[in-house]
Amino acid sequence: MATASADISLKRHPLAATIILSVVGYAVVIGTFIGIVPAQIYPDLSLPEVNLISDAIAVVNAVNVLVILAGWRWIRRNEVRKHAAAMLTSFGLILVFLVLYLTKIGGGGTKEFVGPAMVYYPYLGMLAIHITLSIISVPVVLYAIVLGITHTPQELREQTPHRRVGRIAASAWALSLTLGVVAYVLLNHAFGWEYIESGAAMLVNAL
């Protein structure tokens, strides 16, 4: 009964659920960056381990772009079940990315781009777009997912803005992921970088 009530409440208030989930997600990410999240929950990573996680993140994001494009193609062909499976898979990959990213930042650190000015500034611009789209995409993606898992295909078409929101979510997230992969290639394979240990990692090492 409690589960049924929760499902009904989620269906009736998808926007409220989206806001709550978005705030929690933002809080975890920001808390990790500024050191509010306890550093002890993250493993103490060496630089080779940070590099390995960076590679894994790039692979996850590249696969996710393909999954999103497949889901987009399937819904245009009215293959609803395949579309739903693709979008849920994409969301699962987002969660995998988030865990890997927070682990890298909280237990390791970040890499700063080192390269010629003619590449450095376009890189910063691309990175800014990537980060901005990532931040904006969170509530839009969550809203589309909440609508998708709480409504039937007919309800989604007739009673919700799922189609419009989903189009925005897929476009913004796919572009953000693509730019993220390009930034990874430029940073890790095309040019140089400088490693900066995170505050959380430094705190763990000091204990």
C-alpha cells in the first residue's frame, strides 16, 4: 500500500519530485567539490587510478550518446518499448557516470588543460558549454524520466509534456556528453595537463 501511494504521489506531482531529486543531486556534487561531503567516503586514488577512471567516464559517455541516439530513432519510428528501454539505460549510464565522476573528484583530483592559446581558449569555451548544459540538463532529464516511469504511453502523449521535454533533454544531454568526450580527448591525448589534487583527497592524505 505504501508503495502504491508513493507511486500515485509521484505521478501526481512529477515536478515536485524533479525539484527534490535535482536539489539532492546538486548538493552531492557541490558538496564533493567544496569538501562538505565527508572525504572518508571516497577512496584515496593515485594518479594512474584517476587516469583509469577518466578513461572509463569517457567510454560511458560515448556509449550513452549512442544509446540516446538509438532511443531517439526508435521513438520516431514509434517503437515505444525500445525507446523506453534506451532512455532508462541512458539514465542508468548517467548514474554510473556520476558515481565515477564523484569518486574521481572526491578521492583524486582534476586535470587542468595545458596547451597553446589557440587551443586553450576554444577548449575553455567548449568546456563551459559542456558544464552549462550538464547543469541545465539535470532537472529536464529527471522530469522526462519521472513522467516516463509514472505514465502509460497514451498518457504521455495526451496528458503530459513528455514529448517536448524529452526532446530538449535528449538534445541537451547528448550534446553535453559529446563535448565532454571531445574535451577528454583534447585534455588526455592531444595536449598536456597539470594534475591538481582535490581538497577532499588532500584531507584524506593528511589524516
